[in-house]
Amino acid sequence: MSEQNEKMGFNATWSMAVGGMVGGGIFSVLGVVIDTAGQWAWASFLFAGAIALISAHSYSQLSLKYQKSGGAFVFLSEINHEGIAGSLSWVLILGYVLTISVYAFTFGHYVAHVFHLGSWLPRVLGFAAIAVLALVNMRGVGDSSRVEIITVWGKLFVLLGLSVFGLLQWNPEQLTAGIENRPFTAAIVGAATIFMAYEGFQLLSYDYEDISNPDKTLPRATITAVISVIIIYILVAIGASMLVGAKALIEKEEVALSIAGQQALGAAGLYLVTIAAAFSTGSAINATLFSTARLMENVAEKKDLPHIFAIENDANIPFYAILIIGGLAAVLAVAGSLSSLVDAASLIFLITFGTVNFLAYHQKVKYRFICLIGALGCLLAMLLSSYEQWKARPVPLLIVLGLILLIFIGRPFILKRINRRV
């Protein structure tokens, strides 16, 4: 097979982007966003999706401008902002660790919901999922693009089927069943707190050199993938609410779609959604572990992380990077709550995407003023998300903000001490 044939075409690239977003997104955040936005949850997905769409444009245009894999770290390095690039890469790695923990948390709760063996099982399963997939990654076993295409369409089939079944039961009162009406402004707040549901498309910027004809394929695949996911999320938010009502989805936010699936098709629906959730979140853990480890290796090779993260095993996999990422994510999956993990991950990706949007505007890419709107949208969402977290869960917010501040202020001193020892 030629090198050109080994590269990803439009279908594979689109599937990777959709899989990265849907992989754990809707399974993790549906109950969370309904709790915040009530009957306007669908609008939260629309608003967050609009920011993600602009961010996708910025990422793809900057990737085409520099014609390199590496995402935000490379974009900033190319304009001689290595310090900011290094700090932002550390923040982004923290975001990916949080994201993996959300996926593992979701995996454990969906699978455990079928067995009803106690509150300990979801945490054990989440920990085990990360441990197993970390070992798989260290052995050098990865998903092929063909497998990703198949699994993505499987997820979409389940989600769209569930949505259609719910929409056929059309009853708008279910959108507020058991809860108070929310003002429309709650939709904006909801969008700010579930942005991680759209995390995933930017992973394509790490694969630029593996995409066939990237000048055409990358922007087309990225933009259409985000639009497709926006539509899917809106349909699922409305359809699932029609099936079981808002209150049931909030009370069982960890397994909201399983509740909807069981209502739609009984035990068959429960098992079908559980299988889809397990494969989706498992695949997302696997892909994010691998991509984050490669990002850490790339950053370490440029001496912006300790050299240990660039050390590869016999399978050419950054062994210690996988080990550290997996270990931290497993601890968070066991100790954290779904809402706090989703909030923290969303805040970090808003910071990253806002930076990339502003950079795209500064670098005068195509439709640059749209990029500026995206940057301002991210800033507004960051402020709203922080305010809501401060009211509901101030301690996790302070920890995340403290870590981000420590990274930007303390990173040069940390690296200097490490490099002295080396």
C-alpha cells in the first residue's frame, strides 16, 4: 500500500472528528445540561456548537497555514511564543486528563447500571477501563481508521434511533416534567458548562500529516463533523426528554441515555444504549490517551516538559506519558463527581479554544472576524462557567484555577530546576 493510500480520506477524517466528540460527550453531559438549562438544553447544545464551529474553522485554517501537526502548541511556537505555547500545552494536557476521567466515569456508570451490584462498581469499572486501555496503548495497539468509521456509524445509529423514537412521542410538557421552568438565559449558562461535549475535533490538528489532501479534506471534514454533531445533540436532548421527562434524566444524570433507552425499548433498549456507551467511551479513552501521550512527547522533545515524557518503549510508545496520564485520570474518575469533572474540562477547553480563535484572528486567516467572535464567545462562556461553578462547587473551581495559574507562573521555574538536574 502506498503512503498516499495509507492516509485518511474525507470519510475517515470526518469519522475521527465525529467519534472524538460523540465518543463520550452526549453520554456524559445530557443530564448535567438539562439540570442547568431545563427545557432549553437543546439551545445550550446549539450555542456551544456555534462556538465549537468557529473554533473548528480556526483550527483547520491555522493547520493549513503552518502545514504541520501539533495543534495549539505548534501554532504558538510558529509565531515565536514558545513560552505561552508551553504553558498552554500543560493546561491542555490537564484538560485531556480530566476528559479521560469523565469518559471513564461514564463508562463505569453505564456498565454498572445493568448489574446493580452497588455504588462501588462504577468506580472500579472506570479505573479498570483506564488501566486496560493504558496497557493496550503501551503495547502499541491502536484503532485503524476503518474500525473508527464502523464504530462511529454504530453510535450514530443508536443515538438517532433513540431520538426518533422519542420525537414520535411528542409531548412538550416532558421538557419540564418534574422541574421548574428555566429562563432562556439558562441556555447560555448551560452551553458554557458542557463545552467538553464538543472536545474532539481538534485532535485532527495533531494528524494533519496523516490526512490525504489536507487543504481540502481537513476544513470540509472538520466543519461538517461539528455541524453533524450539533444536530445529533439537539435531537438527542429533545428526544430523550420526550421519553422519560426532564426530572428522570437529571436524577440519573450519570446514565441518562440508558434510562431513555429502557423507556423506549425495555431491556433491549437498556442493553443497546449500554453497549453503545461502553464502546463510545472506551474508544474515546483509548484515542485520547494515545493523542495526549503523543502531545506530551512532542512537547518534551522541545524541552517544555521533562525528558522522561519523551522516552519510548520497544513499541515506540511514550511509556511514562501513558502511565502518568492514565494514573491521574483514574484517580479523578474514582474520586470526582460527574458535574465537577465536566465543568473543569469544559473550562480548560474554553481557554484553549479561545486562545486559538484569537490567534487565528491575529494571523489573518480566512473569515478572521468570525474567529474574533469565537474568541469573545469563549471569553463570555469562561466567565459564565466560572460564576456558575463558584456558586455550586467553589472548591473544584479554585483547584483548577490554581493549577492553571501555577502552570503559567511556575512552569519556567519548574523546567529550570528539572533541566539543572538533567
